[in-house]
Amino acid sequence: MIVAERPPGDAAVVRAAPETPGCASHARRWVLLATILGSSVAFMMASIINVALPAIQETYGATVAQMQWVASAYTVLLAALTLAGGALGDRFGRRRVFQAGAAGLALASIAGSVAPDARWLIAARAAQGLAGALLVPNSLALLSGAFPRAERGAAIGTWSAATALVGAVSPMLGGWFVDAGSWRLAFATVMPPALLTVAVAARRVPDPPVMRRAPPVDWLGAALATVGLFGVVGGIIAIGLRLTSVVALGAGAVALTAFVRHERRTASPMVPPALFASRAFCGVNLLTLLLYLGVTGAFFVLPFNLVQVQGYSSTATGAAFLPFALLVGVLSRRVGALGDRIGTRPLLVGGPVITALGLASFAVPGIGGPYWTTFLGPMIVTGFGMSLTLAPLTTSVLAAVGPVEAGVASGVNNTIARVGTLLAVAIIGVVALALYGGALERRLAAATVPADVARVLVSARRSLADTTIPEWVAPIERASLAALVRDAFLDGFRGSVLLCAALVFVGAAIAAATIGPIDPNAAEREGTMPTCDHLDAMKNPEPQSRGCEECLRIGDTWVHLRLCLTCGYVGCCDSSKNKHATKHFWSMQHPIVRSLESGEDWRWCYVDEIAV
């Protein structure tokens, strides 16, 4: 992800998850810490790449296409497999899959930091994406499973604030590592927090029970989505190589068509087609796609402008994104109240329009001038527009579907955001290269540059403004040619950001045409309690003991206590090492237990796996 903000539906995924008794109160802070660390690690790696791309290109002498793959390989796997990664956690254990994702991210980051060439780095980035697809959804699942709905608001607030802070600091921190040492060091810094995540999860996070009623993992759907996205992105990136591009695009189109047909027929689809029967849901997701495509596309080419043309250091480039990240992180959490007063539709139209104006204003600065009078204004306007958009976007997704589909709808919206990010790097990278190449040829012709020099510069255009002037060019001409290359890149940059602004503006128009007034009772519907068919098994007996019967017998300890509402057996909770309450269910098949902790009155049905 080359955008300084996570997908809009992360908090909604947590909020819309089914009611749960949560884990033991002492363990909740450890779950919160582990999920903050896990989400931050994934977000850190996605943000650091922003400012590292120019340095990576210089190290390898890489082409624009290779840089596009360095940026995209992570997001392809993350976008295609996040939903499957969540289903994998439901089937085989959320903590286990979460730990595997964190460990995989650490190993892949180390592999990337020692990559001998661009191809090796692209493979490491793909491995990071696969690990992220395991870590991110199960991080959200652990968070929602640890807190009952009444307590999730505070937990989401803490988690959001912490990850927003990471998002604000990561580009600048990554830039500092690039300047102080190398972009390789920036990659390697992901390993310590990733390993700390694994350690905290292993020692302190309770292992939630595997959901027996969870649907099977849609392996075929995941495979088709991955092949389809790789094909489409590869075809766009290789657009200059006609046969390769046609074959890749054709394979991607076939795979995505097969994915849609498969999702319509399978009993457990990764993306339920019924969701798209809602006009509002389709409109919100089209807006999400174009919004993330536009903002990410502009932020993909901006670091090349700042480093290669404006002469910024990597640290200064990272700091340039700070106003955007701070505005989105601080204001978007306060926009919800504004949406309650004026409705979300004005914000979903006005916010993208302001964002589009901010992106268009990036085309105004020329070469030179302080940051405060050139790029700060566009960054502030863009950040303000995004902050007005993200919270209403989440509200609209939840309101467009029923309460049962709220969780998966939020997950789909997150995936759409990542697909927008992915397409941005492919499409805007190709557009920027084409515009730069055309501008370079025109300026070389107008300046009557010798033909042999012009051929060298045009053939090197795939390095963008990092083009090296041939050594045999006279020193007096080198400065003018370098200025010509920078001016040509600026022409391409301006055209690219204006296209990004146009895409976001189209998203605003789609929102205006498809999104109506939001149902004010959506929040209440979200809290609807599912029904249980085993309530007649409750006898409300008195507890048979003052502690866990088995733990008292063997002289062991427990964390919290659960009361069987059929026979009165008292057993220890799943946060305790012995888990006697659950073992009692398996031996006696008594379905419902109640918490025996002070201040807690929830009940849990083991059969239906719901709070009752």
C-alpha cells in the first residue's frame, strides 16, 4: 500500500463481529497490545516503501516496471488473500495463523533487506504480502473476539490511535533509515516488532477456540483471485510489450471471470455475490476503488518528484507526508458526529471533491521553493478531504447491508480499497512513464539536442528523472540536459496527478448518483442478537462448588470461572490453561454456560457458538 492510511473498514470489521463474551479481563490488554503490534508491523512495511522507492531504484538501476512490481507484489497477495486468511484463522485457529503471519513478515523483510537484485526483492515483497494476508484479518479477529461489543468502542479507539501514529511516523522513520544507512536497514527494522508480536501472542494471548461452524476456506476462489490480479497488474505494467501485455491481461480476465462464476455457485463464497444486489453497496465500493486509486497513484509518483527533481532527502520526503497522516488520523475520528448531524451523503460527495482538488493542486508547484509554500498546501487539502470521507464510508458500508452481512461487507470493502491501491501503482506508473517519455522527446526536439544524445536519454526514460547523462557529454551541456530531464518529468508528474484527481472526482459523482440517505437505525440493527435453539436446556442451577471443580481436585489454579446452566458444574474458562468448562461441554454436551465473574452476566452457547 503506497498510501498513508489503512483501508476504511478495519474498525468496522471489529465492530460488526458477532457478540462474544470476550477473553479474561487480564488478557484483554495483552490482546490489544499484540493486535496493535501486528497491525502496526503490516502498516509500517506498507508505509516505509513510500520513501524507499527512489533509493531502491538507484541501488539496482531498476526500471519503472520493476519499481511498480516492488510496490505491487505486496498488495497483490494482500488484496487477493486477506479474506481467505481470515477464513483460515476461523478454521485452524486465529492466534496460530496470526503468529504465522507475523513470523512470515519478519522472515520476508530480512530476505528483502539482503536482496541482491530487483527480482529477489520483488519475490520478498510477495512473501510479505502473503504473510500480511495471514496477519491482518486475524489481528482484527483476535481484537473483536477479546472484547464484548459493549467494550469494543474503547478498544477500537486505542487500536486506531496507535496504528494512526505508526502510519504518521513510518514514512519519516523509513526516510531517516534510508539517509542514515540504507533502504535495506529500513526493511530490517520490521523484524524486531514482528518477532515481539509473535512472542506476546505466544505467551500472553489466549488461544480462541476453533469455530466448528466456520465455513470451509474458499481455496479455489483465493487462487483465481490471485491469478486474476497478477495477470491484470502484470498486463498493465507490461503495456509496452504488446504480446506479453495481451497474454497477461487475457489470463487475468479469464481468471477473474472464472472467480465471479465460482463465487456465484459455491456454497461458501469468499465474496458473497448477494452483497452487490444493493445499489448503495456497489456505489460505496466504486467510490472506495476510485478514491484509493487516485490518492495512492499520486502518492506513488510524488516521492520520485521530491527526491529526483526537488532534491529532498529521504527523511524530508517521509516528513512531507506527515500533515496528511496527522489530519486523517485525528479528524476522521471526529467526523462521525458531523455525519450524524448533516448525514453521510454530503460528506461522501464533498470529501472526495476536496480530495480531488488537493490532488490537482500538486500539479501547481514547479522546481524549487520551500516545502511550506509548495507541497504543504496540497497535502493539507488532500488530508482534509480524506478525513471527511473515511468515517462516512464505513457507516455507508454497514448501512447498505443487513447486520448478518456487516462483517463480511466491511472485509469486502477493505479488499476493494487494496485493489484500488494495487491498480494505482500499475496504471499511474504506466501513465507517468508515457507522459514523461512524450514530454522528454518534445523537449529534446525543441532544444535541438544532438541525435545520439537524445537517443540515449530517451532509451533511459524508464528510470524516470533518475536518468544518467552520458559521460561523454561536455560538462557545459550536462547541466542544461539535467534541467531538461527534470522539466520533462515535471510535465509527466503534473499529468499523472491531474488524472488521479479526475478519478477521485468521478468517484464523488458516483457517490452522488448511487448513495441515498443512510438508515439511522443501522447502528441498532448492527447489535441485533442472533437466536439460539438451546435455551430450553437452561435449568439455572446453583453452582456445585466455589471454584473450578477439577482444578480444586488436582490442586491447580484458574483465571475465570464458568457455570454450566444445565447441571451447575463450575469449570475454568478458556483463558485458563486447563479449560475445564469447555471440556465439560465436550463430555456432557450441556450447551450453555454463564460467567461467574463479578459484573458479568453473559451466557455462551457452545453448540451455536454465539452469546445468548
